[in-house]
Amino acid sequence: MPSRRTTIGVMAAGLIAVTTTLALAQSNEGTTMTATTIVQKISFPLNDHLPIGYHEAGRRSVTVDGETAELVRYERSDARNAGLGGEHFSTVIANNDRLKGFARIDLDLIGRDLPSREEAQAIAMDFLQKQAPDLLPGMKLSWIDPHDEPLRVTRGGTNEDLTLTGMKVKMRNTADGLWFWVIVGANHKVMVFERDIHWIRFPGHRGTEKWLHDSWFVDNGHSLSAT
């Protein structure tokens, strides 16, 4: 399936707002950010986030809350811990070229000290200002805490389940009620970004599909080769 994102050097561009004035206000409910915005095109620099030595392993069309998007998965060229559950870097980009999210699940990020909450928030804000500034005017900070992601590795012919931990900065867009977050890894870089997440309050679970999460992918019987 040909795509202008076939090589890792290609950037995904989308029409989003870029902030020109930012003001932080504290309230009892959390942190609210207001902004004056203008509109311009912003590109997602894939090469800035894709780990060295990764190559494309699969892509497929997906649906995110009824909207068509493309899931692209990259895995290590040396095939270390390849396959669902293992190491990967994956992106979900909507048909309008909006980056919906990406995830770096990488063994090299395990066993290192996490950034502080203050450091994680600063890194998250810098990322959002560059890649999703349209989220900032209605941003409300919910919490900042460690967050675990599963990782399956193979050592000496034996499968081993590990935990990859990052510092999650969880926020809500008060303009539309949808959630978004940035998870900062032990290398002080963004490990996971997800946006426009619909949450079903009762019985209390995520409504938006979890294409970046291998456990959900497997549980729902999906294949990387589907289009």
C-alpha cells in the first residue's frame, strides 16, 4: 500500500493551531492554559523520535472513533524481540494528516531513572507546543505519575515479561472533553503521545481504539497485514 510516509525520513503534515500567547492559571480543579492562536502547517519529525536501527515492519488502515487513519509499525532491523508484544515504534496518523499518537516500546528505556514530575511536565509542554499546539488553549492538567507499559522479550530462548515505565502527564481538552497525554521515558524524550481519547464514564473505560497497544491489538484479533 503506497504512502508518502513510506520512508522514515518523510514527515506527516497537518493543519493545526500554533500558539502565540500562553497564560497559565491555577484553579482548584487543576491547571488551565489559555492561548491566542494562529493557524499554520506543522510537521511531525519522525526521525527525531524513531530509534536508530528500526525499519518498517507493517502498516494498515484503521478506524479511530469512526475516522479513518493509518497505523505504521517499525521494529528493530536485527529482529530483536520482534512481533506483537515486543519492541516497536508505532504511529497512528489520520487521513487529514493529524498525528493521533505514537509509542516507543523499547528495551533500552528500561532500568534507568525517570525524569521528575517537573521535568516531565516541561518536556511534555515543549512537545505539545511544537506538535499539537491546538490542544493548549483548553488544556487542563489532570495528574503526573509513573505509568507502566508491558514488554515481552526473549532471552536464551525463553520469553520474559518486563515492565517499561515512563512519567505520564495526563491532560484533558476542556474544549471538547477529550483526553490526551504525553509519557516521557527514562531518556527524557517522549515515549508515548496520544490525543483525542474518548472516555466512557459508565461503566468507566476507554472508548477510543488502542491501536498503539499490543495487548489490545491481540485481544481484539487484529493483524498488521490487514488493510
